[in-house]
Amino acid sequence: MSLDTVEHAAETPDAPQPWSELGLKQDEYERIRAILGRRPTGAELAMYSVMWSEHCSYKSSKVHLRQFGEKAPANDALLVGIGENAGVVDAGQGYAVTFKVESHNHPSYIEPYQGAATGIGGIVRDILAMGARPVAVMDPLRFGAADHPDTKRVLPGVVSGIGGYGNCLGLPNIGGEVVFDSCYQGNPLVNALCVGVMKHEDIHLAKASGAGNKVILYGARTGGDGIGGVSVLASETFDAATPAGASANRPAVQVGDPFQEKLLIECTLEVFREDLVTGIQDLGGAGLSCATSELASAGSGGMRVELDTVPLRDATLSPEEILMSESQERMCAIVEPDKVARFLEICEKWDVIATVIGEVTDGERLEIFWHGERIVDVPPRTVAHEGPVYERPYARPEWQDALQADDANKLARPSTSQELREQVLKLVASPNQASKSWITSQYDRFVQGNTVLAQPEDSGMVRIDEETNLGVAVATDGNGRYAKLDPYAGAQLALAESYRNVAATGARPLAISNCLNFGSPEDPAVMWQFAEATRGLADGCLALGTPVTGGNVSLYNQTGDTAIHPTPVVAVLGVIDDVNRRTPMAFAEEGQLLYLLGDTKEELGGSAWSQVVHDHLGGLPPAVDLDREKLLGEILISGSRDGMIDAAHDLSDGGLIQAVVESCLRGGNGARIVVPDGLDPFVFLFSESAGRAVVAVPRSEELRFTDMCGARGLPATRIGVVDGESIDVQGQFSLPLAEVRGAHEATIPALFG
């Protein structure tokens, strides 16, 4: 078949093209023809198809995501906001911290190990591209029912992929979540987060400026893996099969090599130290199509690329396949001509392949050539930033009222103390509330020696300056059950819990990243969920003063007509001046006084109790009070800084009893708990009211602590003391720690070990 050049495309306007197979709608294809004034070449069609996919263009979500900018709170700490590879915040002392969370959901269902591994690899390169050294990763995960046969296929592969890739990079995995729910059957959510650290002056942006500057592709060779990945795997439901353009004997999911990525990281950081690049972009989703078009559109001119100079693993790849390939461990840099030799020298030192594939021009077009023939001639912004924008119809689903009317507060409750005890044990042994140490022990949490808190603590925390002990804390949260009941409140509850988790460790929350996981945007009910969740998150961030720095939208998470629960995952990053003042969750010393902070109400909608005991989802989620969340955060941070709190644990899934169990087991001590007067013991133990935490206060600090809470108007109720080898809820039941530990720790190994 002859090469489809720009000239040939102009001469053959009626030649048939596989636009539909590449995921484009007819009107989108017609718009491409209008932009170019002719039909696109095969290479141009490939580029537009991947760059106009949901994953890259956010065409169904853009109109709602704008709120994150329009409602952004004033925040002096924000250095780089939405629009770059990752957001950057000021951590103090001249340090900047960059972080981002993204999804690799569909690839991880098809090929769990490589899907999850390359999810870690991709997010690490996003952080690297900002100029930062990656220092930690996290992994919020959602799987189908824990006892489903396919969960036994997917989970071990995903966990091995995350651990295998992250451990080989030498990056500690400091936190995340593992949630089981049948709604994720066939659509696991594998979200990955990375944190990086740099000095303010080391921030780099993705832009190609300066006519004559060279475009250098460096890292791994380009292969046939992941071709068309973002156009289909991340943009269609699983009724779709192999991505268009992907040969049956080539993997649709990218194949990762963490050792190559480690070399790429060190090589890139050395290049940064010598100030050899004017712009840089990682190659992730959409590969070279993304890197070239985004660099050119963000710069001041055009770009010319000689595609046949790209180093290949597979010599049979067509130009279209090279442009669409999502082979991992690749970066693209813009380098001034007099610095090219040194750039290549450093790449050779690190055994990283580097090739000059083009240059920045003084024009306004992205031109790509294949053996001297022009196969792409496009305005780069139309590829990278001016894709379709859809105002998808959305409507509150008809079933929402009935769902909310099915009140969980009316479910049958335990009628005796013995039944209450049995339900506590059933809760703490349930897959979602059980210990995840079988999973997290497969991750290296302490490599590099700067991890000061890691799972199962409320937030992960790393030291970023070994002299001053400056540190950052990060937590991720998201409750799809809450969001199904009320997407607006559900998104705010995810934000509030993540904010609370960071504050509970003593760090001051600064900013957020998010990963918005939803079903098909072509379903008005799903789009309503998305619109409400986005609105809730934007309003919540404004109230808490935590700007959105970036993130990811993952749509089409459904099998057939069955969508996942709306699952906005929110990552909050905070800063702590001295990690030695961090607050752990463990009740570590007998005699510590236990205080419940906040108000407990009869709020069981979407609760762990309603799921575990009754397999029920209905009613309203807990009410959100963001002013209370902010006040609680201030108390937790002040108490940590001033030595008034020895331990803290936020109250969320499973309520007070789950938090007490986790803190007792973590510290190896029991507790005597007293139910406050006027409060139903069942509600006291199982309610999931928001804006609450349980803290352990040294006896010597009790008066100072209660005075602080009283002065600031935060309810603080003394509920017990750390003591003995049992959890005694006085007047109700006693649970020996050994029995609780056995129930809590046996579930996950029994399912997957």
C-alpha cells in the first residue's frame, strides 16, 4: 500500500477511512476535515483519534471541570495549577511538591499485572516531567466482590504489578485504599498517585519554544504495545474488543520495564541539574501524538518531526502505529542546539537511548515526515487542546428518590449485647474493614529511609528535608456508596475524609488532586452523577481552601448497561514542619485518655454496617459540615504540634468501633469504652457521622486539650481510657484483642493467600 501523504490526501478526498473503528463519531471526523480543508492522512487520523478520546480531551467532562478554576480558592501555596503534567505547591523552605493521581482502570482488567505496573510508571513520569524527584507512590484500588472468582484473578495481578514496578524503582508505597463492591465486577479501579519534590527554581513545564531547538526522544524503543490504548481502552465500555489498529498478536496494554524507568529518572534529573532542557513531556497516553502536539501547542512556534528516526523495537510498525504506540519509559525534551551534545552524553552515561527526531520551527504547524514524505501537517492546538466539547444531556435518575427513601436507619438492629458483639466482629472481619496487610506487605513502604508514616496510618508521610525534618502527608479517599446515594454530598465526604486523614497526622492540608471514575457519559443518569460530584467537589474545595491542582477523569467504567458506583477519589496533600511531631494512630500507652471529637448522629445510610450486616444500600449519606471539618482539622494540627495528642484516628467507614479496633491493634493495647449518656450504644459504635475523630490524650495534657476544644467550640467527649488486653464497651460486651486480631487479620489471606 502506498504511503498516505498530505499531498495524496488532498488528491483523494473520497478515499474511505476507518474513523469509526478508531473511536471517532461522524461529526468529529467531519470537523477534522473542516480544520484541515481536506481529508486527514492516515497518520493525522490516528493522532486526532487518540487525542480527541475521552482520556486525552475530556470532551464530555470539560464543561463541568471548569468549576475547579472558576471556584478555585485563593491559595498562596499554589505554584502550578491545572493544565500541566501535575500540580505544584509550595512546601516551604524553598521546596516545591508536585503530586497527581490518575487512572489505569481498563488496562488493569485486561492484563492486571502490566496494567497496574504501567499505571505506576506513567504517573511517576508525569511527576518527573515537572522537574521533581519522585519520592513516594500510593494506590487507591477498587475491586468486585471479594469472593468472586474474577476478583481472585485481578487483585493478585494488580497488587503484584504495583509492588513489582514501584519496588524496582525504589519508591515507597505509603498509602491508598482497597475497596470491594460487586459494582466494580468487570471494572476494577486502579488509580495511582505519585509525589515528587524539587526546589522552586527547578520547576519545568511542557512547552516547545525557540525556533531551531531540537526535539529529542529518549528512553525505551517504541514498540507495538498499547496501540490505540487511550482511544478505546479508556473510552469505551467492555462491549468493545481489541483497539482499532492493534494487531491481534500485539498487546493492547502497555508493557513496563521498571529498570529502564529507573535509568530514565536518574538521567532526566541529571539533565535538569545541568539546565539542558527548555521544555519536557513524558510519553504516556497517546504516546508521540500527545507529546509532539502538546509541546508544540504550548510553545511559541511549530515543530517538524522526522518519524522514521524514532528507535523501534518492531521494524514492521507503520507510521500510524508509531504515533499511537503507548510504549512505556519514554520522554520528549526540547534542547537548545549547543546543549544537544551534552544531553546525549548524559543519556549515553545512563544507557538511555536518545535520538534527535526533529526541531522547533518558526511556523504554526506540526509537520511530521516519513522518509522525506510529509504525512502530518496540522495546527497543533487543534489536536492537543481544541478537541470536541460536549454538553452531554444529564438528568437525575428516576430511581434516585426510591434509593434515598430506602432508609438504612430503619434496618433491624442488634437487640442484645451478645448480638451487638457479634456484629462488631462481623464488621471488623468483613473484606472492606479487615486488615489489608497481606496486600501492603508486598509493597516496600520504607525504601529511601524517609517514610515516617505508611498504611494503615491515616495518611502516608515522608520527610523531604533531612536537616529540618520538613515533610509532606498525603491521603486518598472515596466512598462510591455515599456517592451513589447523593453524588454531591458523596464527593464532599471524600474530600472531607481525605482532609481529615491528613490533619489527623498533624499535617496542614494544602491542595488536592482527584481521579473521577464514572460510567458512560452517554447515559444522562451517569452524567448527572458526574455533574453533581464535580459541583460538590468544587464547592467543597472553595470552602476548605484547598485548590484542585489537577487530576484525571475516567469514564465508560461499566460493563454493558451496568455502571460502577460514581467514585470520585480525592487525594489531599499537606505539609508538616517537623515530621518528629507527627501523630500516629496507635494507642501505644496504657493510661492515655480517649476523647471523641465531633457530634455523633443516627447516620447509617451507605454505612459499612448496613452493607456487612444487611447487604443494603439506601437512604442518605452522612451530612457534611465543612466548617466543622476545618475546625476539627485545626484542633488536630494544633494538638499534634503542641504535644497535646499522642494518637489520632479519623472516624469514617465502620464508625467509632472500627477506629478503636484499628488503633488498639496498631498499638497492642486494649481500651475501656464508656457509652456517653443519652446515646444509643448501637449508634455510638456504628454511626458514620462525618467531622469526627478519636484521639488519645496524655493525662498531663487533658485540661489544656479540653480547654482548647471548648474555646474553639468543638465538642470533645471523654469516652474511655487505653487499658488492658481487651476492648471493653462497658455495660455491653468485652472483646479480647487476640480474638479481634484473629478476625481482623484472617480474611484477606483466606481469600487471596
